[in-house]
Amino acid sequence: MAIYKRGYQRYDGPRASRAARLAVLVRDAWRRATAQRLVTVLLAASCLWPLLCAFFIYIANHAELWAGMDRSFASILSIDHQFMLTFMKVQAVFSVILAALAGPGLVSPDLANQGLPLYFSRPISRFDYVFARLASLAGLLSLVTWIPGLVLFLMQVSMAQPGWLAANWRLGLGLAAGFWLWIAMVGLVAVACSAYVRWRLIAGALVLGYFFVLSGIGAVINGIFRVEWGDLINPLRASYGVWCALLGAPMPSGLTLPMSLAALALMGALLALVVERRLRPVEVVS
Amino acid sequence: MSAPEIVFENVSKFYGDVLGVNRVDLRIPPGLTSIVGPNGAGKSTLMNLMCGLIYPDRGEIRVLGIPPRDTERLMRITGYATQFDAAPRWATGFDFVVSSLLLFGYSATLAERLAWAALERVGMTEAAHRKVSAYSKGMRQRVRLAQAIAHDPQVLVLDEPLNGLDPVVRAETIALFRQLAAEGRHVIVSSHVLHEVDSISDRVVLLANGSVIAEGDIRGVREEIREHPSQYVVRCADPPRLAALLFERAPVTEVRALEEDGALLVLTRDRRAFSRVLTALAAGGLAIESVVPADENVNAVYEYLIGGGA
């Protein structure tokens, strides 16, 4: 009779790659973010402006519809960097509100639940965790930023006169790059606020506060000291400076591209520091 | 072949000015080990250190030969259940365990099979598809245990795993720990409830103020504490006679009649001599019903070691 020693034997079969494991975290975060009804409502609402812009592009490319109008009207109906910048500014505001709604749900519950040790006792790092949260938020923000933006751009390309693309390719590229920069900033703000505060509602308010209070402070600095560099602490304004450079539009008064990039880099570094300090596997109450 | 022990060598961990653990030297062999100590003794710090959740400020740790900074390898051989109620409320117990397995890199099919097996082991199959938010405290405790054992780890680190369990489930869980330990794994549980670790552990590590104050099996630790006489409860038909004989022949320091009929509490500094005398008395015809050590438990040992600090 054979006697088999029964003891512990570790699984040594194939395992999924790191990217596949990261995808699990991203999917989980995506499900959590999109499970909120308000997020769906806001996503729907954020389609209104792109639809209006699409209508505008249609009108602009069908001269027969406004044939009787005067010349000044014709100049308004121009699809140029100003049109794209206006589109980007409006959608940027939507994206901030979306991040304030969806972002805090990504990290705060894990902090409130003391669930981080469970994640970090798996073969995933803090970087993986933050990256997954940012990636899911980036996916959500993409739906209201560069995706509708590129759709509009492609719509214009398809309707415009031959040669428009050759003269304006920079608009599409600049729009996508500018929005990705914005998504990175908004995502970092959302994750940092979510990591800083356990309560979702307060974390959401903090996200909104970050953008709107800083823009207010920037305006106050400009007003009191009669300067223009106050705009640099306004993340939307600093990003707008970069967008202008990317789209080939004139830079706003008082801003240069290096200054705007430096301001955004500094904000990003500070936010990353907050995330690094707050997202620890083990919370220590001293 | 990796070393089959968890080794701490002169390990210290501070959180700023706050002491976590200090100069810990420890070797934990396979089997069921309890880490015992009052709140703030450093139990969780020790567990977090061996799981690679935090790193020591000084000293070296090897978990079966793997340094904690090699998280990719370490996490695969360790299963960890935090003391906190950390299971996500929005997920079902099954989804929670499956997700944790997917993070280890198992395929979806295998993850589902392993999750089901783990939930079966902790007796949670019936409630597997209910949301964690609808679970009782004991069920949440069990589902946390399930996620810790689901990937079949060689080292199980369970922080206060018996909290919130009712007596029946507690007994089942302890039986599961024993089974896992009998399979050759390291099962390390922490507890601040001293009396419960007696019944479950092969060995204990007693912590106080961040330092290991004793380790080993309870009896061994007790024997090392020579300044406190050993205590026995002896039951016999004629207690006054037994008391007189013990005073006459054995190295006892105190014999006290207990309220219970026929029971004596005997204190001795020489356990072997006491045992010899008692055997001789029984052989001589004195009806001795039972001899039970009264202080070979963690509570007593702890009290002797740190003066009732527990």
C-alpha cells in the first residue's frame, strides 16, 4: 500500500502579468466610480456642450445656412484655436465637478475601512494602487474631455474644405495633449484630497475647493499687488497657458509657457507628496 | 530550499518618537504561534513587519529566507488578515475573496475555485453571495480569514482573528488553525485575550512595551520563572492528611484548602521533588484524584513577568 505524505504544497502554476493584476484594480475602481448615480447624471450633462459645439461646427461648415447673414457673423463661425480653447475651458469645469464626485470614492473608503493593508499585503505596490486609481479616474474624465474633443475635431476635419487639416492639425494634437495634462492634474488633486480626508463628501468639497479657492486667491493676489503672476497658482489658468501654447494661440497676458509648466509641475509634486505621505500600508497614530 | 523559519534579528521599529518594537530577536518555526500582549505591546507592528507592510529601522527580518522588501515573493507566501473590519462593504464576500486572488495573478477560473474552497473552509458558502455590509461581525471576520487563506499561503499572519466570533465558530476556527498548522504552515495569531491563546497555540510570544519578554511553550516559559513558586490544585479524599504529609516530605512553601471540597492549592519551588513525593504518596495508598497545574497559563505567566500589566 502506498503512503503519500500529505503536507503543504505551494501553487506553482502560471500567473497573470503585473499589468493584468493592475487591470483588476482599475476595473474595481471603475465599477465603484460609475456605480454612483450622480456621476451618470453628470456624464450625461457634460455631453450638452459638445453637442452644442457639434451643432456649431455643422453650421460653420454649411455656408448655405447663413448665406444672408453679414460678414461679422461669418467671422464668428470660425473653427480655430479660440473655438477649441472655449470648448476645453467648459469641459475642464465639468471634469473638475466629475472628479469631485467620483474621485473621493476611490481612496477614501479604503482609508475609512482601514483596507489599505489588505491591498498592500498582495503583490502590488503603493505606486500600483495610486496608478490604478488615477487610471480609472482618467478613463472617466476622458469621456468628457479629449474624447468628445477629438470627435469634434474629426467632425470638423470631415466637413471642412480640403486643406483645413493641413493648416490646423495642431488643434487636434494640442487638444489631446492639453486635456491629458489637465486629466493628470485633476486626477492627482482628486486622489490627494481623497487620501487626505476619509469622508467622501468633504473630500469632494476639497477637490472643488482646490480649484475654485485657488483661482480666487490668484485673482486676489493679482488685484492687491497689481501683478499677473497670481494666475500661476490658479491651476485652470496655468493649464490654460499651456493649452494656448499647444494650440498655437497667443499666450494670456502675464503668462509664459515655462512659467505655466513650472507652476503645474510644482502643484503636481506637492500633490504627489500628499499622496505619498497619506497612503501608507499601516496607519500610525502617534 | 528556503529556511523554514521566520527570523527577527535585533529588530527595532519606531514611528517617529513612538516605540513599535525594540530589539526583537525571534525565531518562529512552523506550527501555531500566538503573539500575546496588551494593547500597544507591539503585536500588530511585529505582524506588519513580517508581512512587509512596514520595514524595520534596525535589524533584519527573513520570512522563510525572504527579506520583507522582496514583496513580490513575500506576498505570495504570506496570507494576512488585518484586525480591522476592512472588507469592502459594497462587495459580496465571494467577490472580495476572488478580487484578492486576482491580485495574486490567478486566472479568473482558478480564483473562483480557490475562493469557493476558502469560503467553504471558514463555513461561509451560504452567505458567499451576500454583500459584506449585510454580514454580522463574526461573518466579516470569517470572510477576512477566507481571503487570507485562499491563495494557500505558507505563512498565515492573523491579527486578532478570534474577535467577534461566537463560541461555536470560534471552536471551528481554532480547529482550522490547528489543521493549517498541522499541514506544516506557520500560523501566527495575535491576541490580547490571554486565556484563549493557551488553548490554541503550540508556542507563545509574550510582548510588553515593544519587547519580547518571553517565548516558547507556556509550560517551558513557566518553568523559567523561578522566583514564583509553581501552583498546583490537588484533589484527594483526605486533604488534611495530604497537607500534613506534603509539609513533612515535600519542598512546599504553602498549602491552602480551597472552597471546593477535597481540593488543595499547593505552592512549590521544586516541581520535580514535589512530583516525586506526590507519586510516592499515591503509591503508598493515599487516594489522590487529580493534580492540575494552576499557573501554567499565559495569564499567570504574564502576571509574573510584567506584574499584572495585562
